[in-house]
Amino acid sequence: MSNTQLDISGKVAIVTGASSGLGESTALHLAARGAKVVLAARRLDRLHKLVADIRAAGGEAIAVQTDVARRDDMERLAAAAVEAYGRIDVLVNNAGVMPLSPLARLKVDEWDRTIDVNIKGVLYGIAAVLPRMQAQGSGHIVNIASIAGLKVFTPLGTVYSATKHAVRAISEGLRIESGRSIRVTTVSPGAVDSELKFGSSDPDASAGVQAFYEANQIPADSVARAVVYAVEQPADVDVNEIVIRPVAQEF
Ligand SMILES: NC(=O)c1ccc[n+]([C@@H]2O[C@H](COP(=O)([O-])OP(=O)(O)OC[C@H]3O[C@@H](n4cnc5c(N)ncnc54)[C@H](OP(=O)(O)O)[C@@H]3O)[C@@H](O)[C@H]2O)c1
């Protein structure tokens, strides 16, 4: 008995947080393999540029301005994907923020935003695509967690770490609940070069995290290739967990 790798050309893939970093690279890699990509983020100018790049290279893409923390936006995103391409085969729940600070600084607004984007955004993404995937009898949800979802990243990243633990719990629950037709993959990266490291308002945290990244980070396409690997597997194969660290990173 054997099964072979799938050709993903023609698959319809939504990528959230596609205006930068891992999401942008993942969208480019999926499009290069022939997937039709639906790009979501708040910065529409960035998405339009990426659409132009993908089309110039012979691929198919559309942009949908989306705030993942708004359930209505996620519904509109899924509807736009179906309107443009007729179905949704893959959702990459990638959008995320990482404002770092010790709990004692009480940056409660940043805690709220981190929870809204990193947890609620993932759940709203699932809510938007799950009924459609169930109706199709197939689908693949890829959630981007973090090494910080495997270990508690403290003292600076306790809330971020909590959100990424939540992403892993949601992924595993979704995998078990969604039965035989829907695949669920969690990707947990270590330090990857992107804009994420610039997201801390706390000056000490910002300087520390940027120095850490400079010493350790690997390029965003390291993660994009892993997402493509999971998506390319045959329909009866579900790559559940991928952990990718820079060789140099201990944490
Ligand atoms: N870089 C790393 O070291 C690393 C490690 C582990 C996990 N991760 C995870 O990887 C994912 C991607 O991060 P990245 O490193 O590529 O960071 P990034 O370069 O800062 O990209 C973050 C993306 O998320 C989008 N985003 C943020 N808030 C949003 C919102 N409310 N609605 C829609 N989109 C939103 C941003 O787009 P707009 O601002 O245009 O909306 C941007 O496209 C995140 O989940 C992050 O936690 C990253």
C-alpha cells in the first residue's frame, strides 16, 4: 500500500497575516505551487503588492482587508474566498502579535490585543471555514503557534506564551473533534526574521528581544516550506505538529 504526494495546484488557501513575515512567505510558497491564495491582513497596500507579485509570476491571488479580531471580517474573508474561487481547502491561521513586557508593568491593553488577535483570531478563522469544510467533506486548518506554546516564555512573554499554549490546545481539540475529513496542523516556530520582534512598547523588552533575534533568527521561508510540506501530503495523512527552531536557539 502506498499513497503519493498531492499536487496542490488549484487548492484554495486563505493566509491571514499575509502582509508580512511568515504569512507573506507562506502565501508566496503556496502560490508558487499553484494554489489560489486569499491574502488577509489590515494593511491592504501590502496585500495589493503581494497580489501583483504573485500574478506577475503566473499565480492566482486576491487580497481581502481583514482584522482577524473581528468575527464579521473573518466571515467576509471566507465568503470572499468562496465567491472568488468556489471553495476553501486550506486556512493558515497565521496573524499574530507579540508585545512583550513583564506582567508587573500591567500593560493590560496589550494583553487584551494579544488575546484578541492570537486566540480569538484563530477561533474566528475556524468558525468562518469549518462549516464550509464540513459541507465539502474536506479541508485543512494550519495554526501557527510558537515555541512559546511549548514552554512558558517568561518574564517578558507570559501573555504571548499563554496565547500560543491556547493555540496548541485549540488545534488538538479541533483535530479530535473534526473527525475523518479535516486535517489540522500546528506549526511551532522559534526565532524567525520578521516584523514581530519590533512589536514591544516596553523599551527594555524591545531591546532584549531584538538582540536575541539578531543572534538566532532564521528566514521566514523556513516556516513557509513546513506549511507547504503539511499541505502537500495526501488527503489521508495529517501532519499534526511541526516544531522548527534555529539550530542556534536553546529556548
Ligand atoms: N517571527 C517569529 O519569531 C515567530 C515565532 C513563533 C511564532 N510566530 C508567529 O508567526 C505568526 C506570524 O508572525 P510574523 O513573525 O510573520 O510577524 P509579523 O511580520 O509581525 O507579521 C504579523 C502579521 O499578522 C498580521 N496581523 C497582526 N494583527 C492583525 C489583525 N488584528 N488582523 C489581521 N492581521 C493581523 C500583520 O498584518 P497587518 O499589520 O497588516 O494587519 C502581519 O501580516 C504569528 O502568529 C507569530 O506569533 C512568529
